[in-house]
Amino acid sequence: MNQRLRDILIHKTAADGTIEIENETPESVSQAPKETPTEGKASPELPTEATGETEQTKFITDAVEQMLCQQIGNELFAFYEYKAVGAWATSQGWDGFAAWGNAQACGELTHMQKILDFLVQLGCTPELPKISGIAARFDSMEKAVEGVLKRERAVTKNWRIIAKECLATFDSATLELAQWFVTEQMEEEDVAKTLLAKLAAAGTGAGILVLDGQLLAQYGG
Ligand code: FEO
């Protein structure tokens, strides 16, 4: 992390990956443009001619940039986590669950790339966070899916925090990105939640084999 970001850092990441706001009124919010009364004016004042400025437009605040860097780490963590579930499922002979985990992992990698591309396009040079603490074994498939659902919910919460920050700082560029991710999270949470419900209904007998076959048909290549 560069010194500039370190100096303005106002957020931190909790153990479960959730962004926590340390300062309820971040500097970026207090510095947001104040609304000016428009009474008596036909329209807001807009520049009518080029100013000749060559400085690159600052589309996002340093705080939002920092939060997006954290989200890159969360997407990478999710990628590893789904891959670990897929590998463990393969070791248990559950090819359908493995196909599901691996398919989800691919999705997480594209999410990470989407954030990275967004930041680079805006002229940022994000540092990729280190990833550690990925479980390799699980007590049951139910526990594994519970784990990824918990992670998905934390990621959703983070995007909502980012969207709120974007609204406070008039950051329409990142808001559009955050809205895309919130929609994606709705689907991912739903997939994990539905799988958990099916696992509960399947029990530990033949039902889980039927479910594994369904997942293989849906996600297997
Ligand atoms: Fe891309 Fe499931 O978070």
C-alpha cells in the first residue's frame, strides 16, 4: 500500500472480510461538494468552455479506491475458497459439488478482474492483497456451503457500504460498478442458500447422491 493511501486510510477489514468504517464521517464525505441554493437560477452553473486543464479527472476518492482494493482481496479469497470446496468435494467422490465449486470459483476470478480493470482504467495501481487462511477440509458439505454463504453475505455487505460511500461523495462511476456487484451478489447468495436447503432436504442418504448428479448435470463441463 502506498503512503498516500496509508495516510488517508479510514477503513479496515474485519476477520470475516467485512469492511468496517472507523470514522462515521469520513474525510471524503466531509469534503463532498456542498449543495448550493439554486433559488432564482434557471439552471445549475456549468462550464461553457474548455479550461485548458490537463490534469487527469479524479473519478473516485482515495477512500473508495482503498475499499475496492480490499474487495479485490475478498474476491480472490472467494476464488480460493470455492476452489478448496471443489477440491475437497472431488476427494470425497462428489463430482457434482466439485463442478459447482469450480464454476463458482471461475466467477469470482472474473469479479476480481472486473474491479482490477476498473481501478486501472481510472489510473490507479492497486496492490493485490495477500490471501491466507483458506480451509482445505470440511466437516461436511453442508458446513462447506455454510462457509461460502457467510462469505458471500460479507461481500454483499461491503458492496452496500461502498455504494453508500459513492452516494455520499457523488461517485457515479463506482456506484454503477457497485450496483452491478450487488445484483451479482443477490444471485450468488441465492445459489448458496438454495443449495443449503437442498442439502438439508437430501439428508445423508441416497438424496445427496441425487443432488450431486443434478449439480453435475448443471455445472459439469
Ligand atoms: Fe464475487 Fe461471490 O463474490
